[in-house]
Amino acid sequence: MKWVPGRPEIDPLSGQVQTPANRFGGISLADQSALEVGLQLGTRRSLDVVAITVGGTRCEQSLRDALAAGARRAIRIDAAGPLSSAETARVLALSLDHASIIVCGDYSFDRGSGSVPAFLAAELGISQALGVVSLTAQVHDLLVTRRLDGGRREHLRIGDRAVISVEGSVAQLRRATLANTLAIRNNEIEVISPPLTIERPVSTSKPFRPRPRTLAMPHGNSTLERLNSITNVATTSTRGEQIELDPQESAAYILQTLTHWGYIE
């Protein structure tokens, strides 16, 4: 689950922008749906349900809500600073190596790119089913339907380990009982510090500028002849040439020409 802070508040007395209030933060409906799907699968297959997130101490309330709803454990990965989707999947994979089914929401409150499940499946080397709109649990496998472009649907059968991202309409998160909410409000959340350093390459961007072309010396006896030789104003220019080659030879010829023009190294 991804906890996203709410909008900043403005102090009515001083007019200064304050830190976003914790009551305005939370997880998306898709993450709530993922938690409900995980709880249903855990009950059906007698598996422990673990709620996990990456963030600071402010996101622990969402983990306690997951415990109140029925999750067995809650883990917070303490990662300093904002992480990209690939970096988030990398630190999540360290705690999900033994998980059988990983259920994620397909969007969050902020960017909503939905790319973390795909990166997570790549890190773990397991199957993925993204954009799931319906899910049916059977004895040994799962039948899922995922959304494709153009209003199409794809039906998949998942037997082994997999990462699934679900939409918010797949399931509605159950309401936690008052007894569970009171029982876990002071529970300690398991905190893990990832034993790795995120190294971001330092790169500088600059406008594209092709390499200068090597031109022959201008020829001619007079200044006008040399200028005409440089600018080619007196010659008829051709805008292209037609060459018939095999695909492999064509690719080599294109790369050779682009290198000669200075567009690639």
C-alpha cells in the first residue's frame, strides 16, 4: 500500500503553509481493494496476510487500519527521501521474497502511474497480471480478467507466484470492528531499514548539438567562386537518394550516414 499525505493546510492566524495534516492522508481505493482481495485470499487458503508500505512514520496509521481489518502483520520499510518506482520495487522485493501472491493497487493518490507492480514482478522474477478488473479464487489457481486498451479484456489463469494489481472496483474493503480498532491502536509496527544504498547517477542535460562536419577546402580563384563552393548556391541540390539494399545492409548504411553527418557517435 502507498500512503500519500494530504494537501497542506494554511494557518488562519499567521497565513503560513503548514505540514499536510495526517487526517487528510491515506491510501487509494485501489490499495483498499488490494487489501480486501488479500484478506479474502488469506481466508480461503489459510495464509497470513501481510500489509506492507514504504514511507515514514506518518503512514503507520494506514498499516494499523489494515491490522484492524484482519491483516496478520504490518511492515513499514523506512526509506529516506522520495524513491522512484523502480527503487520502491527494489526495497519491497527484499521483504516479499517468500510471498505467494502479492496484491497491489493499480494507482495511488499522487502520480498514479501504476508501474511499481511491474517493477516488483521483474525484481522477483515472477509472473504479473496488471489492471485486474475481476478475480475468482479457485482451489489451486486464480482466474483474473484484466483491462486492455480499446475496451478489450484478457482472461488469465494464475497458478504459481504472481504480482497482481487490481482496480478500486474489484472489492470494497471491509469495515473494521470497534474491538479490533481499539486493540491495535497502540500496536508497534514492524519497521525494516533496507540494507542497500540507492545510487542515483548524476547526469547533466544540455541541448542536442550534432558534431561539426568536416568539409573540404573551398576551391576557386576569386572570392565569389569560393563562396559559391561553400554555399553551393550555383548547383542543383538533391533532397534524397534511392538505394535498394537488404534490411541488414540498409540499417548499416543508415547508421554510417548518421555517423558521417555527426548525429551519432
